[in-house]
Amino acid sequence: MKIAVMGGTGLIGSQVVGKLNAAGHQAVPHSPSTGVDIISGEGLDEAVAGADVVVNLTNSPTFDEASLDFFQTSMDNLLAAAHKAGVGHFVLLSIVGVDQVPELDYYRAKALQEQLLASGPIPYSIVRATQFMEFIDAVMSWTADDNTVRLPATPIQPIAANDVADAVAEVAVGAPLNGIRNIGGPEIFALDELGRITLSRKGDHRTVVTDPTAGTFAAVKGDVLTDKNAHLAPTRYADWLS
């Protein structure tokens, strides 16, 4: 099976490509570094030519209102090229709860991306993942200083990028879902508690202060970023930290 992986050189994409090729498929990574520009359309027809499946793992360079234009334009271009090439399955990686946080520009943009795919001409699958374990350090850095890290108690269900890549690769070689599959880590934490666990394991002596107004996740209400009924990945956070 030939699979064109857009964003195929990034954190998830490089692992998806490796897993698919190891399983005997022909997975080809595409990104600006390989000459494919999903905004201008440069190299796009060549990238999807002959592909059975397109996997879209690309991401907006910003998380503000400009991300809406990025996902609108990129999806318009990708869907047009894939449809023209006769691609039979389009797989998209998204976020658990993405349609439940309209206060965040980036989440509204990702929800738009999903809608464009679902209303488009190609059989599709959407894989929604919970927050990546690899991003926890970045989340803490947004609201940190030399002595404290300020975090809300937002419920988070961290999942390892390797487990996300496994799930995406599995869906890519299966029949189109024409719907959504939620995947998540095996444990749910309050974000402030996750911060304390992380700092402790790293020997970082800063104090985590619970602040319901701190950072991006302060806009999230309730437990919409978690799903106890999701397909649960095996990697626990403590094991990943080790």
C-alpha cells in the first residue's frame, strides 16, 4: 500500500513513516524540506500521485487566529489534490475535545479542519489524541519563572507520541472509519499535579502553584480533553519519564 504522509518528517510523522515501512508498506514523507508546500500547492500533485492513502499530520506554524486560514487553505489544497489523484482514504490527526473549546483559536481551527474533511469527497478517518507527553515541558514553560510554575487543575490524559504513531499507522492501513476514533493515555491527571510529578522526577525544585487563570488550558472547562472510553494506549507517564 502506498501512503503519502504529509508532515512526515515531524515528531509523529517520522515515526508513522518508519512503522508503516517496517510493516511492508510504501510510506513516503512529505514536508517543505522535501519540496511540498501545502499552502501554495507546490509539489502536492506529485506527492499524492499513485497514493492509496493520504495521512495529514501537518500543523499550523501559529496557534492564534491565523491558524484558521492555515487549515482552511491547506485542507482545500490537500483534498483537491487527493481527489484528483483518486486517493481512497484520507487520515487526519486531531485532538480529543477539539470541538468543546471554542474559546481557543487553535481548537476552533482544528475543528474546522475536521469539518472540511468530513464534508469532502474522500472516505476518511479522524484520529483524535489526548495531549502528548512530549509537550508537558512546553506547557509548563508558558507560565514559569525561576521559582514557580503556574498551572490550572485542568484534567489531562497524557499519551506518548510513539503510541499516537502506532494508532495513526493502524488506522491508515485499515478501512476508512468515516468518523472519529479517540485515543488517549492510560491515566488522567490534573495538570497542576502532572507538573509536580514532572518537576519532582527531573529534580527541579521549583514550586507548582495552582492557578485557574494560567496558560492556554485555563480556557478549558471540565474534563473535555479526556475520554475514559477512548482506545487506551499502554505507556504510563512515569514509565515515559524514565
